[in-house]
Amino acid sequence: MSRRTLVALAMLTALASCAGPDRVVDPPSLAISDGATGGNAHFYFLPPLVPRPSPTGVFDPTLEPIVRITANGSPLMDLPATPSAADEHYHVNWHTNGAGLNPRVTYRLTVLAEGVALGFADVIVLPNGKGLKNINTGEYVGLADGRTLPIKFRIEKGAIPEGALLWSFVSGGTTSSPARGPDGSIYAGSVDGRLYALAPDGTVRWSYVFPSPVFATPTIGADGTIYTASDDAYFYALNPNGTLKWRFLLGTGVRSSPALAADGAIYVGAGRFLWALNPDGTLRWRYATGGNNASPAVGADGTVYAGAWDRYVYAINPNGTLKWRHLTGGTVFLSSPALGADGAVYIGSEDWSVYALNADGTLRWRYFTNAGVFSSPALGADGTVYVGSADGWLYALRPDGTLRWRFQTGGEV
């Protein structure tokens, strides 16, 4: 990594008396890492921070990068950058009004996208506008405390290597799938009894300690509320900062993930019931099934769909009454329903089958695999149904239930 001097923020502080009002401070040797300095060949800082580079790659305007500002290595703030397709760069302004910048501290601007640190540039606060020359024009940059520093950079295709490990995090044993929040936070439960909130770069933002392991995959509300459950028989709602919002006693451990309705209702399967909770954590209703471990799904009209141990697929009205139920040939305790745009319900059963049910609960088609179907189907934009089976095959089924293709894996899917 080569090193070069970066533009400094000038402040009229007590250091001015040390340097003298007319003395020009020699530019300190501060680090910059980008394509022009031997760093990521598809990432470049732009003026006014550095001289204009000569990139040759293709600009990538599809990312959502942030500029993380640290002070002597300690996090200070994250600033989301905005793309300018016409000028082929991203930009954000660092407003220092009231920031209380310290001339004895080195500030670092790190650009991250999809959790990957693409490059960084160091900033130092100097006593006055004569303290450091602008390396682009040869003039001084006089940005007193309270002024704004424009941060511009270019990200090209290839800046984030495909298939490369971005980061890893060691928990006490993770069995649930992660969930991503609206701010980019990643939430995952662990058998060590914690729910971890990680930043996009894999650093821990916070963790919430439960009395028992957390097997359920969390669900994130539009307001950032995290809904999850523990084997201590409670259902939890956590605030985005990791504090407890409320909890509700279900009476049994929960392995399924909750589903959220447009009216704020929260649906979760636990024990022999499908539970409906209000946004404030009070009970709306519960419906007795033959045992429910799989995650429910909510239709556009508010209908709640879930499979159960008693071999039925249930459709429950928003008021908690039965709409219909369809009997399969085996238990439906792990596969969660996938809902089609036309109201069709797709779900797997232990009877080796994938079921497609009409909106009224009648059978549309049934596809046989060679073992139990415990995975949850996924729907493609063209209506293709993708689902795995314990026979080790991943299936792609046409909307009419015929096989499009299948791919053999090395184990149960």
C-alpha cells in the first residue's frame, strides 16, 4: 500500500498558537488506499480529496456504499453515499458543524459496500487553512470546524470479488437462518442463548441474552422491531437497539419463524396452536392445529397458511376462524408455504410430495419425489417452483406441476 497526503480539515484551534499564524505546517504522511495507490484496482477516491485518477473500468451504480468515519480507530458515524450515474461516482457530504473535531486525532474515511472495505483515506485536523496544501491544485484547503467536506469516490464492477469470503463471525453455534434489517444489520440466533446483531462488515452491534437457545429465524418489522423466540417458551419483540420491547408466554419452545401481516399482526406456530399477537404483544387469537413447527405465511387478503403435524395444511381467516384445510399423506411440520400471485399455495409433505393447492383449498397438482419434502418451496418470477427433497435432489417444477429439471446434491435438501 503506497502512502500519500490527504487534504486536511482546517480548524482555528489552540494549535494555531503552537504553529504560529503564518507558519505552514509540513503535510503529514497519512495513508490512502485506493486504485491509484496500489489498493483495490476498481475503487478510486476523487477530487477534492485527491488528484483526479485515470480509471479504465465500468462504473457500478447499483451498490449502497457507506462511508464509515472513525476517530483513532473508534467508530464515529456511518454516512450513506448516493450514486450519480451521469458523473459516474458516489458522493456524500461530511458536515462537521458541532462535531467537535479534535486536532490531535486522526480521522479515517473507510468506504464499505456489501460489507467489503473497498478503500480508506486518513484525515487530520490542522490549526488553520495554511496548515496543509491542497494536493490537487496547490492551494490551501481552509475548512474550519462547522464546514462541509465533500467525499466523492468511484466504484467499478469487479470491486467486490464474486464468491469471495467477505467476513465470518463465530457464535456459540448458529442453527437459525439470518435475517437482514432495513439498515443492513444482520440478525441471527444461536444455541448459546443469544441473538446477535451484526453490522454489514460483520462486527457486532449488540447481542441479546435469552435464558435458552434460539433456534427460530428472526423476522424484522417495517419499524425495525426484531421478532424472535427462544426455547424458554416466550416470544420476544426487541427494539432495533437491542433492548426488550415486550415478550409473550407461549408455553412451549418455538422453532418456527414469525410472519407479519399488513395490519401489524404477528403469527407464529408453537405447540398445538397457531398464535396471532397484536403489535403491542397482547394475544389476538390462537387456533388449535395438530401441532405447528413450520413458519406460517400471510396472503395478500390476510389469510394465514400453515402446515401441521396432523398432516393438514390450514388456511385461517384474519379473525382466527378456519377458512379451509387440506389433508396430505404425511406430516407437514417443517415445510413453510409459498404463495403464488394467483392465490395458489405450494408446500411440501413427509409423504414424499410437493403440493400445489388452489386458493379454495382444492388440489391443483401433486408432484412425487423419492423421499420426504421438508424444505420450503420458492417461486420464480416465471412461476417455476423450486424445492428440495430428502432424496438429495433439487427440483424445478413448471407451474403445471411437471418437471423442468432436477439437480442432484450430495445430501438431503
